[in-house]
Amino acid sequence: MTADPTGYRFRLNGPRSSAEIAQVGAALRALTVDGVDLVPRYADDVPTPAASGVVLVPWPNRIRDGKYSFGGVDRQLAISEPAFGNASHGLLRFGSYTAEEVADERLVLTADVVPQTGYPFHLRTHVTFTLLPDGLHVEHRIENVGADTAPVALGIHPYLQIGGVATEDLVVHSTGTTTLVLDDRKLPVDEVPVDEATDLRAGRRLGDVSLDNAYRGLERDADGRARHTLTAPDGRVVELWQDAGFEWVQVFTTDRYPGNPLAVAVEPMTAPSNAFATGTDLLSLEPGGELRREWGISYRG
């Protein structure tokens, strides 16, 4: 029997909703509310495609040449994206998590970022998934269990859909007022106000846009959350929210997600691409320090 390349699959079940979380990358593999799939599924025998649902720590997105300086010391990370010469998507994308708690509607996974080439710091990460009747709540807790102050950023890479509706017919709405301009290595070279091609505040049909954009200047509700929605022609809505600690969101469309002519990821991030090198919104986590962040997905039928 061939082993599942995403590891053990944890299943959460409630009266209206269910979810599947993979051991590898703590990846959100499936989320269903009232029988509607909100996350695109993929085959059991393939590794997680296109970073689908994985936790990105201690950095999201890319670091140019894998090089950065922290605490006056120059560091060189392994190049995990050879095509562009970058260190990409952190150090736990392909790491296996251990279950701390497993219940019908709650799961706590943990994994350490151990000292290694280019990152001589030690983090302990915890991800808590709580199934709700209309979706999922996720909390991240990152502890610095090492002896030195560590650079830390966090991102998550969930793909969203409304089952039974072509993704190209969904309207994406997000409130970012600025976006990053990328070079040919997918690294930021400028931050500019959104324009006709990138502004999502009035909603855009996904089939009419091509996006790989990090946004900030997000509008927030009274609870401090920024909200992003996909709306079907019949009015059904899937929403992803992120707490005030997530200053950025990446919206990414691709035609390379298995079995989907078009797929869209909505990615909460505490810092943008290349933050280890630029310092933009990068957190310095002291020994014994802790970072907590929350986000979630909900569905309105």
C-alpha cells in the first residue's frame, strides 16, 4: 500500500460541517459546510499541490537569494525555489506535525522549527483548528524556545471555492489599498496604490483577472478583523477573515491546481515577501516570547 504523501489525515466532524487537515504542513485539505466544498480537493496519492492550505513559518512567500541579515549577522538559507533562486514558503511546508489534542470538532497540532542552515533559531509552533457550524476557526501560537532573539513572520496558504460553482464565475472582494509590484523573480520592488487591474474593493469576477498580489491597508471591522469574500452568482458567499496581527493578504490565481481550470488562494500574512531582507513588518521574537494570530473561514448559503 502506498503511503499518503501528506501524512496522516485528521478529520473533524460536526452536525453541519466537516474538515480534513493533513499532518504534513498542517495543511487544510478539505472544508465542507451544509454539503458544500469550500476548499478544492486533490487526489489522495499526490503531495500537497501549490502549497494548498499549508502553514508558512517562519516566513511566507520568498526571500531573495535566501540571504538576510539579522542581529548584525549575515545568513544564507537553502534555496528551495531553484527556478527563481529564492528561499520559499518557510521551513515547515513539508514538515510533519504531531497531534497534541484530537476531538470531534477540535484539533491541536504542533511542530518545531529547529536550528538549521541559515536559521539557527528554535521555534515551537502550535496550530489549533476549531470546527464551527458555518466554517473553521484557526489559531496559531509560536514560541521562541531558543536562546536567541529570532526573526519571525507567519502566513497561511488556503485555497477557496464554492462547490458546484466555476471559480471563474466567483466575484472576489478584498479591501487592500496598496499592492506590491513584483520583478521577474516574483519578488517585490515597489509598493503602489491599487489601480484598475488590481483593485478588488468593488469586487472582480475571477475569470476576468490574473492575480499574484500582496495587499495591505486593509479595511477592518469593529472586531479588528479584515474580511475577504468570494460570492457566487446565486448570492452564496465564502468569507476568509484575519485578525489585526495579519497586516497583509496575498490573493493568487492559478491554472495549475490539479483538476481545476482556475483556483484562487487567499493568504493571510503578517509580513510580505522578502521581509527577512527588508525588515518590513518582521517580528523579532525574544527568547521565551510568543506570537498569537487568528483567522477563519465561514460560509453563508
